[in-house]
Amino acid sequence: MAYGQTSLLRSIQESAADPGTPVTALLRRCLILASRLKDEPLIEWVNRELNGYPMGAELPPYRTGYRGRLVGYLMNPAVRRSGADLPESAIPEEFRGFLDIDFRQPVAELESLVSVGEPLQVPLPPELTAMIDRNITSFRVVEAHVAISRDHIVGLLDIIRSRSLSFALAIEQLDPEAGEADPRAAAPIPAAQVQHVFHNTIYGNANLAQSSQVAAQTMTIGVRPGDIASLIEALTAVGVTAGEIGELREILDRETAVDGPETRSWMERIIGRVTRSTGTVAAGVVAQVIGNAITAYWAAATPG
């Protein structure tokens, strides 16, 4: 990196700390970092924050469960009232889930709503409006919707900003030059360590066990029975050193099953090292990758 040039990680940190920088601009810098780290979960997260979450896609916890206000347009022969607050009891109990709003919009749309300064309005189905109308006396409910405070949206955007900052700071601890990695070269940080940081900082430890299992399965798809090169590639991706892989190759020459005593001892030692350096979540991913990879390698010796 040239003298005086700001690194990508520092640029992300400065953007996240500056409330004047749009979150969309911050996320585009995060997308560059995700590409250089070659981390698919991070790439997917950034793209969905930028482009929106499609129906059916799982939302991060910070985008779900916002309770809105029931608001309506009321009229009777004497008065017309727009934006009137209505009691939740006007909605039949089995339909009150309509008041809980999830945000699937792109960040740019959320920032636009904040700039307008008006609450987000989610219209209710006409059938539900008719039910509400029957429960309101003295007025006719012409229209009803759920209003979400601007403050909720500001808070959501601040969460994205803060978690992006935490991620960049944690990655900098692992490798200050990770943002300047050659995109044609191998990832600058082992995948298990990046995913450990990602799930801790972005998702706040939510669904870590499930995420670790999926990550381990994904990282060992390419291991082919009896193919030592594909086994080495999978182990290298989670930070197993060349020396440790050399030890394993010697063990595999002596043992003929994944549950051999030397293989188990080797796995326990490697997992212990990873636990001390990166934490138990990353160790969980490493343990699953190693177990899955060696099992896949030995599949050729398993009677079909």
C-alpha cells in the first residue's frame, strides 16, 4: 500500500464512525472487503442489505419484530380525522401479528424514508380494515395501516453501521492488510476465522450452531474419496498448517479408518490450538470441517 494511502479496513472504520456517510456507501466498501476475503456468507449479507431481502429469505434478528401503531382515517357526519391512533383491541386477536413488522427493504430505501422524516406506513388488507371498522364506534374506519416510527428505522441503520465497524475492527486484529489482498491469490485469513468473526459481530451469536454446521458442510463439498489434494485444500482453508497436514498424511498412511486413535489424537490437538487462538465457535467449524473432510476422504475405503 502506498505511503499515505488509507487501507480498505480503515476506510470502512472511518465510514462507519462518521454519521454523515450513508450506510449504502459503507456497505459497498464492505462488499469489496468481502470479495477479497472470499467469504460467501459476508458477500450474501452485504448484497441483501444493499438489494433487499426477498420473501422467504431469512432475516437477521435486527430486521424483525418491530411493533407498529394501528392508525386509521376516520369519519362520521360531523368529523373527519386522518392519522388517528386506534386501539390494538380493534383488531381481532388472531390478526394482531399484522402489527409486527419485518424490514426487507434495501438500505437505500430505508435511508430515503429517514430523510423524508415520515413514519413508514404499511397498509392493511381491506378485509382486516372492515373488521376494525366493526369494532370502532361513532366513526367509520375508511382506511387503516400500521405506522412504524422513523426512530425504529434510524436505530436499524445504526445497528448495521455499528456491526460493520465491529467486523472491520475484528478483521484488522487478524490481519491489518486483509483489505489489500490480491483478489487472484488465496484468501488472506482462513475461512473459519472469518466466519467466526462474521457471526459474532453481524448476527450477534444468533443461530451459531446451525451456521457452523452449514459452513462446515459447504467447505468440505469438494473433498473426493481417496483424493489427498482435495483433503489438503479443505484443511488448509480452515487454517491447518502445512506441518500439521504433513503429520496427518503420515497418520493416514498407517491408519485405515477415520476413527483411528492417531487420527483422533491429531484432531483433538488441532482443535485445541484453534480454540486457544480464535475461540470455541471457530473451533466448532474447524472440528466439523476436519471430521467431514477425513470421512469423505476415507469414503473410498468404505464398502458400498
